[in-house]
Amino acid sequence: MSAAIQTNRTLDCEGMACPLPVVKTKKAMDEMKAGEVLEVRATDKGSVADLQSWANRTGHQYIGLKEEGGIYRHFLRKSSDSETKPETKHPHVIGNEELTRRMADGGKLRILDVREPAEYSFQRIPGAISIPMGELEHKLDSLPKDEEYMVICRTGTRSDLACQLLAERGYTKVTNVVPGMSGWEGPVEQD
């Protein structure tokens, strides 16, 4: 029998999609004391990669995850001020309109969609490569480093995390597309 994790606060993010679980987690952590544990309850499968990446980027400790009946229970411990890192954003960003223009110009670029498979199958940019954020680190070998990547998700949050990961791994031509598929008016395809 496993011991229960002692939490100081529970945050309900059920029914919310990216970026809300991360936004609400950040706000809740700002109100907590170092060493306290936050349980975040979410139904968005993307929250698994999003919250782990956010904790890694900020220096807070991602303790673990329990999945029960479609609810992802994330446990995070707030780090002390000396352990935390300032949040950063990927410096190279373009808007949806610019991506549409560059696609129409026929430039050689690859669109990397880091949303979950269900999101991708319902609406995607034609020719986009699907690698969910949670799988990206393990699939980097399939992405040549010398190519240009436009990284997209639903709102620009997950794609920002993906751009930072790619840049850390030596990819030099990586751009985040915002606001992403939530505001996409260009060509689409679906399953």
C-alpha cells in the first residue's frame, strides 16, 4: 500500500485546456511558501508535458503524477527563492499571418505541431509534422538540425517550451508561432 502525498493546496484545472493549467499553477505557486506541495488536477493530457516542462524551467520540483479515470493529478513542490529560475520565453516568434505568408511564398520550412494527437487529427496545417510535446525529447533524432522549424500548438505556450527544448539541443532555426491553432485562419486538413 502506497503512502498518500501530503499536499498543502489543491488546484482544480479540470476541463481547462492549455495554457490555463500552467497559468493557474504559476499563480497558485506564487501564493505558497517554499517547501509546500501543490496538487493540480487536470483533464488535459497536454498538462502532463506542460507542467513538467514549466517546473523544470522555473526550478520548482515536479514530484510526480497519478492518473485516475482521465484526471491527471500533478504534484509540485515550491522551491525556495534561491532555487527558482526566472521564466524565459523563446526569442524567435512569428504570428499566424506571417506563417501563412511564408507558406504561400513556398519557402523551405517545416511546421512542427506539438499538440496532442487528438488535437492534431481534428485540425492541422497541411504537411505539419506531429510530435506531441511529451514525446519531443525522445524523437529529436527524427528532426534534422539544419532545417528551419515553425513550431505550433494551440496557443503558443507548449510551442514555446518546445522551441526552448530544441534550442537547448542545438537547433538554431526554430521559431514559435503565436497565437497558434486557436487563431489559425490559413489552410487546414483533418482526419
